[in-house]
Amino acid sequence: MWDWFVNFMTQVLASIQGFCGDWGLAVIILTVIIRILLVPLMNKQTASMARMQVAQPKIQEIQEKYADDPTRQSEEMQKVYSDLKFNPVAGCLPIFLQMPIFFALFTVAKNVPADASFYNILPSITASVSDMVASSGWIGALSYILFDVAFGVLTFIPMMMNTMNQSDEQKNQSLMMGAVMAVMMLWFGWSVPSAVLLYYDASAIWQVAQQKLITQRVIDKAKEEGERRMSGQPVEVDVIRKDKKPRPHKKG
């Protein structure tokens, strides 16, 4: 099954390359296609998390009130989740869907020609930063190093943007975690094929743009809906209703 998926990804990438004429650009186009397909799921995840932020005071109240009764606490928490239509598993779905593609690129990068490049920026998308440093020195590998640095920075930026609606304590924890993740990504990106760096950098840039242009509106709308649900008010649903035509009366 995995071999089939890798071969499929290789064929898709080769088809895109045949259209655009560059392997690196083909990776970026593939990334954009994947991210577009994931937009509905990402918006759903964002809305779900925003509604949960509204419910935090209620959740804390339940945890304190039923601290000695785990069963009742779980039941009350499930009621809150149900009211807010929150599914913890669904929040991880976009990440799970991207993981096979991300890891398949390791093998796909080996299947493309050795001279497959990203124009003159990356002479070979099959080579890693460490490969280029070993063969061309630090100066020769400068473009690869910059892509790796972008890999780390672009890991940190979305996490930093997510702290805008958090408390000071949560913000500090998130920033610390983001800094650790960024360093880990720098280390990880040092030895992966640059095709993987291209995919992640393009994906992270898309995520930053999506958060700027779309995500905040989704969050605002979801929080408003969450507040209504928590207060027991009816939730407005955008439905276009058709006007019913009066039935013709039968003649006696």
C-alpha cells in the first residue's frame, strides 16, 4: 500500500513538472493543491478550538465542582463538548492527512532525476543541506542553509500568531514550545532532501497567509456562536429559505 502511494505521488509530481517545467516549482504547486483541499478542514478545526476557548471558564468550573467525582465530571464535560460540537480527534485530522504526503516525499525525492532542481536556487532538490555543505562548502550551500533557516522560522511564526488570543501564561508556554520546535526543525531540516524543505516552507507560508486572511474571521464567528451556545441562546444559521407560493384554492 505504501509503495503504491509513493509511486502515485511520484507520478503526480512528474505530471506537474511536465506542465510547469521545473521540479522545485512542481513541489510548490503540489503543496498549494494540498493546502487548498485542506482549507475546509482547517477552518472547521479553527472554529472548534475557538468555541472551546469560550467554554474554558465553564470547563474549569466543572473540574473544580466535580473534582471528587471523575465519572460525573466526564459526563458534564461531554455535555459541553456536545453543545459546542467539539471533537478532539477532528482537530488532529489535517495534520494526519498531511503526514503521509510529507514522509512520502523522502522517497519521492530519491525517485526524481538527480539533477532535478528548483531553477538556479537549489541545483538539486534530492540533496540535503548536509550533502551540499560536504560537497560545495558553506558558501556553495548557502541557498540550502537559508531554506533550512526558513524551515525553523516558519515553524515558529504560526505558533506565535496563535498566541494573540491567549492569556499571558499560555502565551509564554506557547512561545517557549514554539522556540523549541523551531530549533528541532532546524536540526531535522539539515539532513532531509531539499524537496521536503520546499514542501514545508511553502506549506508554512500558506498557513501564515491563511491565518492573516481567513482564520481570524473564522475565530470571531466561532466565538460568537460559542457564546450563544453557552448562554442557551438560539444559534443563527445561514439558510436561504424559499418563499412558499400560496396554494391555489379549489373551486367548489
